[in-house]
Amino acid sequence: MTAPTPPPDQRPAETTAATGDQWVIGHGYQRAVVTEVGATLRSFTVGDRPVVEGFGPDAWSHGGRGQVLAPWPNRLGDGSYVFDGVSAQAPLNEIERRTAIHGLVRWMPWRLTGRAQNRVGLSCELRPSPAYPFSLRLEIEYRLGRGGLTVSTDAQNIGDGDLPFGLGFHPYLTVGTTTVDQTRLRIPANRRLTTDERGLPTGSVGVAATEFDFTSGRLIGTTRLDTAYCDLTRDADGRVRIDVDHPDGLAGMTLWADSRFGYVMVYTGDTLEDAARRTAVAVEPMTCPPDALRTGTDLTVLAPGARWTASWGITPR
């Protein structure tokens, strides 16, 4: 007699050479896969429909797909900064722009802290290094429920001095169109950041009556976006909601983020490799703008022992 298949929370994780353990969670027709490397959201589907454009079990994340961006999101000019008299230098991983992009934890192995059929919790610790001479513990939970996917983060300063911190996430959203040109996008934001040739902020401008205005929702068309939006319009619950929809109403989703996330980066993938170029739109909630460790703009500062929480999620339609 064949033994019954154990529920997902009792099965050992599958492991791949590329991204380590693969933690599968589910709720109804929803299914998500989170990897040990980077606590990365490798896939999220409803039935047979992809909600995020991720990558296969034997591949690894290119273009930031599904990654956690900490302790800074987006670009850090020259990889260098000074905080409270302490100088730091991160390796440059965007050589042509002389920047360090998307932090340090996206290539680190994360430790499993809890698991059930519909949720998985992971944690990692950053200890002092030339790139980040501070001690930070991050805990992230991915949970599926009736409202879709919720991603919760708990950050704690486990060192003996203040530390600077920023956080972002990098899901690529897809509604099944061949290119993002046919995707309908609504971004409730009044302003966007302007940038120099390196992608570093130089100021902000209003979006009204420009090609960057998606406040009422429209097709992306030929617009090229690698754009940080700010001055976000929030609903009564304090959340900002960005809508991504198929033009025929065949599929859609809302990405929401709580008040900790003051910026949303939107990227149409114009600089990706040919096969992935403009096939999905990255909608990236961020707690601070690019280059925040250098400028201090909206940077979170945690005192020793202090904790900080935030959440965002994706609600499929």
C-alpha cells in the first residue's frame, strides 16, 4: 500500500545547485516558490497563470528577478558612503555606471525559521564588512491567503551602534501579454525622481501631462521606464496600490505596499537580454530612493536593539 503524500509543510525542500533549497507554499489555486539564496521569490502562479515572471528551478536570478534588496535598494554611487563618521566601500557591480546596485543579501543563503503549507519564514544576518560595517538581522515571511501574497519584513539592529538601512523588492509582474507595450499600468504617484547618466537622483518633477503619468491607468506603449515614483497617493488604510492589467481584462493584479515604502521603482526591462527585454514590468517597492546611503534621503536609522517592520504584497485578479 502506498503511503500518503505528506502535506507541503512536512516535505523536505527540493535543492538545486543554483539557488539552494526551494520552499513551496500554496493556498487554493495559488502557488509560490521561495529560494534559499536571497530569499528570492522565484515564482508565483494562480492555476497555470504566472503572476510574476521568475526563473526556472535550475536557473538563478538575472535582472534582480524576485530578489530582496537590502541594506540598500537600487544604485549607490561609487559604492561609497559615510555614516556617523564610519566610512564604507561596497564592491561595484554595475561597472559601467560606477555603482553598487541592490545591496548585499540577494546572493546570500538565508536560514529557514518557520514553515507551514501557506507560509515560509527566512532570516539572514549581516555582520560588519567593508561594504556595510554594521550588524543587521533580517527576517522575511512570505504568506499566501485569500488576498494573495503578503511579504512581511522584520529588521533588527543587533550591533552596538546606530545603523543605516534601506529595503526594496524586485518582482517582475506579468499579465500574459507578449510585451509590456500591451500592458495597462496605473501608478498613483504625483512625482518622479530625475536622474543623471548614472541613474542617481538629481531632484524630482511632477508627472502630470507627461509620458510618465500613469495616474489614471493606460497602456505602457513605447514608454521606457527605469523610474522611481514618489509623492504616492495612498488609500485610507495607508497603502499605495499599483495596478497591472491585461488590456482585455483577461488577467490583472494589484501590488500594494504599506507606509514604510515611500518610493516605487518601475522598470520595463529595456536593458535586459533580448529574450527578457520588455516581457514583464518590474514594480519595486522601496523604503528610500536610490543613493540613500550617500545622501541620507529617507534613510531608516536603527538604534541598537531597535526593530522595524514593513509589508507589501500582490493581489491577483
